[in-house]
Amino acid sequence: MVARYRSAEEMLPFLERVTDTMSDAVLVINTAGTVVSVNQAAINLLDIADKAAALRPLDQYEQLIAGWRVGQKDFAPTELRRILKGEVIPRKRATITTAKGREYVVELAAMPIRDPRGKVVLGMMIATDITARHRVHNYWKAVTAAAQGISSQLDLDHVLESVLNQISEALGGAALAAVWLLDETGQQLRLAAQRGLSATSLDRLQTLSLDCKSAICESVRTRKPLYSEEVETGSPTSEIDRVVIESEGIASWLVAPLLSDERLMGTMLYASRAPRRFYEEDLQATAVISRLFAVDIDHAALYGQSELARQQAETARAANEQLAVVADRERERAEQASRQLSAVLENLAEGVMVADPTGRLLLVNRVARELLDLPDKQDSLNVDETLPSEVRRPDGSPLPPDEWPISRTLRGDKVVEQEVLVTAANGAERHLLFSGSSIVGRGGGIALGIIVCRDVTRLRLLEQTRDDYVRAVSHDLRNPLTAIAGHAQLLHRVLEKAGLKGGMAGKAIETIAINSQRMSSMITDLAESAQLEAGQIRLEPMPVDLPSFVNQLKDRLAGAAEARRICVELPEELPLVLADTDKLERILTNLLTNALKYSEPDSPVTVAMTLRGAEVVTAITDRGQGMSPEEVSKLFQRYYRTPTAIQRKGGLGLGLHITKGLVEAHGGRIWVESKQGEGSTFSFTLPVAPE
């Protein structure tokens, strides 16, 4: 198709139409070595604001890409000029670090584009983001390595070094890592191994009392993982943590306790100098890995004790045969520790299945056997035999055998929360949620398929009960509320005709009307929140002139005095946005009402709209009291209300939660910036309507 175009100028519009529909990142380069076209996936991968920032010579791309490695070798953006000489860069794996410090793992390829005469007129690079798949692979690789260490590594120092290697490889990035072990008293943590800490931090972290306020000790006391994705959004409460974070330049961190068969061994730390997000699978994998590490450390420590006892017994057997008895007992404990990996997997709350490429099951733990009605003995069990006789999708349609989650992993698919309905032999129906992936061997083929499943039947029943309850409440309460409001209006007119409007009865009727309206708003919020959670919100998007829409809404929103407070800053040119007008009115009404409510009566509220790439950003700024970082972090949570909102006794804390859901249903984002004493700015995005 490209060949029929005779020049780069003719080809470029066609290429842009094609690449804009691609999920892979695409850069198009002209013969002068300048990037002349990128798609939205490339903008996301480069972690930049808009397309204009990417259109520059390759020589300037070091301003956008802080690091680019193919294997162990650095790869400069200027090397892409090779394709302009007719060379093809075959598909290969690379690690890209953006100027903002975010790291991506990609598979990229580059090739020249020729005109009908065979002359190179453009070059194209295509990159596929495989960061998530790479992360899952590293997690299971770390789990496997830690499990092997239980039986193969017996030296404690070697095991601790392996722990640092595995946690760094599993979570990735330019990171610091450390392990603390509980001392004999169980009251102090002693630094046993570390990587990347400065001398100053080592002095502070060498020994920690278990009752100190550091997050390191808190994870041991609570026996739960703790983490912070961006330390800038919340200052640590502990002086130790604050000083270490500042001196080491830490942006994100995670600590997890080390538990060996519920016996507390210590804790481990992972800290990154670049901001990173910890997903639910990160925390689940960290919990499993930390338990395996704990077993590994326990194994090595016990073996070391047994070896010492054995040596003492051999040198002093004639004098004290009791030492030999102690050595035998300690050696037995060490052997028991080597079997704890199987015990950990067998007693997990989730079901686990591991299969080889032939479909033979290597592992099925207790929970998986119970959820799928499988026999206890699994010697000859294969993947096909795990498929229940009746299995369906959540919509009730039959699930084809090749879509069975463990079968998908053996094809190389990544399974992310795939829900299926299975019917047991006794007729009981279960909702099961599956996640998993394949592990690739050295030769590039699939070595293992691993799947984790959990029973969400009770959760789905609770969701159904909640939806039924909300529907019943919204339906059964609206009718009497309508009657109350109607009679209040009737009484108001009667009192007005009788000249009693300003008396005690008039005030009572006004109070009834106001509180009826409040209850009606609460019922609406409950119903909309339930619809959002159930994914039942339906949009009818259409092109909307946003500035005109806001101006019309502000006049309807409040009285003349309140409307005058709202100042709309109109840009010179702004494209139409794609939005459902009813839902857009709900979004703007919630944000504008809050801005008017929580700021001084005579202070202005500003609405500004700007074009950013393929979306329009709307920012609503008030001059109110502002909020603390802790309040900001919880603001969009369901039922959360700030102390100021609680004092005003208004609403259920669902308004901003609903607003966030409606914005995201449009494919947009919403966030807030606030400083105490200076006011707040709520910003959200909407996609630009196609021309």
C-alpha cells in the first residue's frame, strides 16, 4: 500500500493514519535524521506531555531518553540512522529509561521505507511494551530461584547475597536492597546484608529497636508489607526514614516481613531512586517471595547451627556425647526446612497449578484441588482433566476448552483476572478468578505454565446483594420522599397565602423541604455509585463545545451571585470534546458546587481549559482552605469526607468518587493539587472528538 506513494510527503499522512490505530509505539524518521511522526503509544512510552515534544532530531533524543540498553550494551538513539542507509534492525529486546526516570522493557525493530524506485525516503521504528510481562516473568524466576536455594544453598552469607539478587531482579530498576534479621532476644533488628546503602545510612540502620517508628520495624510488628509509591506525596513519620530517604534520593520503597512457617525471621527492604508503581500482583508476589526467602534463610541458619554442633560433637564426643544429640536434632530441623516450600504453596489461600509444556501438571495445591474437585493424587493428571464438566463465562456463555486459563498460559498468553463460572458435581456454582503466565526457557520456548485462582463467589453474592439493596432503597425511598416534598410545597403555598410564611411553621416547612432534597441527593449518589461499581454506566458520547457548555451550566447551577463568582477562561481555539452531556453536567456540577461550597462567599472560582495532545484538560480552582497531603490521597475514595465536610454535615462522601468514575468512563483522568491555606485545583481530561 505504501509503495504507491512516490514521496515521503505523500507517504507520511497515510503512515500516521495507520500508526494512530496501533497499540505499539511508532516513530517515523525522515532522511535528515529527524522524527517527523509519532503515535499516542510512543508519547506514552517516552513519558512526555504531547506529540510536539517528540518531533525533534535524533541527536536531541538524549533529552527524552536517559538510558537505552539492548542486552548489556548501550544503544544511542542516533543508531536509528542506520535504517536510513537501508539497514534493517531485527526485532530485539531493550530497556528504555525516560528522562522522568520511568523504566520500560520493550521489543523493538526498525526498518527503512522505500519509494517505488527503491530509494529510502523514511525510516520507521516499532516498539512493543512488554514491561508487565517481563515483570511477571522475573517474579516467577525469583520464586523458582528462592525455592532452589532452600535445597542447594547452605551458607548464610551466600543465601543473603542471593536474597538481594532476587529481590532486585524481581522488582527491577536502579534500587537499594537490604535484609535485617531478628537477634536472639527478638527485640532488635540487625542489618545482615545490604546493597547500595551509603556509609551514613549504614550507621543509622545497622541496629534498629523493634519499637522504633521506622517503617522497617513497623512491617515486623504488623507482619504485613508496607510501601510508598511516591515519597514526595507524604512525608515519613519517622526521623530515621526521612533522613535515609533524603540522603539516598529514594522515590519509592517497599518493606516485607520474613516469615518461616509463621516464625518471624526479620524483614527485607527494596527502595528505588525512580518513582514506580506497586500493583496488586507486586504485593502478592512479594509476599510469596519473602516467605520463600525466610525459609531459605531459616534453612541456612539451621544448617549452620547443625554443622557447628556436629563439629563440636566430633571434637568432644568422648567428653560430652550430649552435643551429638543436639547436632542430630538441629540437622533434622534443617531437613524439615527444605520441605517448607511445598508446605507454603500447599497452605496458600489461593489455588496454584503448575504445568509443563506437554500439559502434565507438576503441582496442584490443596485449594486448587478443592475449587476444581480434583483428586488428591495428581501423578497422572493433565491440564485437560482439570477442566470441569460445566464451565461458563460470567455472561453465561460456554467457555471453550482452549480458553481454560492454564491452557492459555501454555500458549504463552498472560492471564489477568479471568473470571469463570464452574459447576461442581453436587450442582454448586462457583465464581473463580484466574491470573497467571508462562515461564520462557533458555531456548525461547515455554518451560512452565503457572496459574493462580481464588474463589470470589461470596464476593459476587455480596455485590449482588449490595446492588439489590441499593436498588430497593433508591426505589422504596423515592416515592415517600416525593410525597413529602410535594406536601411541603403545598403547605408552603398555604402558609404564604395566609401570611404565615415567616413564622415558626414556615421555617419548619422550609427545613422539611431542604432535608428532603438532601435525602434525594444521597439516594441518587448511592444509586450512581452502585452502577459505577457494577460497570452499568452507559455513555452516549457526542461532540461537545466545552466552553459554551460550561458557560450555560454556570448560569443554571446557582443564583446570580454565585454564578458571578465563576470565571471561565476561554482559550482562543479549542476542539470539540467527546462526552455524554448528562454525565458531563454531573461531573462539572459536582466540582463547581464543591468549589463554591468550600471557599469564601466572595472569592472567585476559576475554570480554565487547555489542549494537551489528544485530550482537553479542564482545571477548576478555588481559593478555599486547601487540604493536607493525607486528605488529598484519600479524596476520591468511596465514603471519604474531609474534616471540613464532616463539620458541614453534608453528603455521604460519594460525590468525588462518582465524579472520578464518570471521568474514567469517558477514558479520562482526574487529579487534585492542593495546599493548605491556598485553595485547591481539580483537573480532569476528556478526549478530543474525531473530526
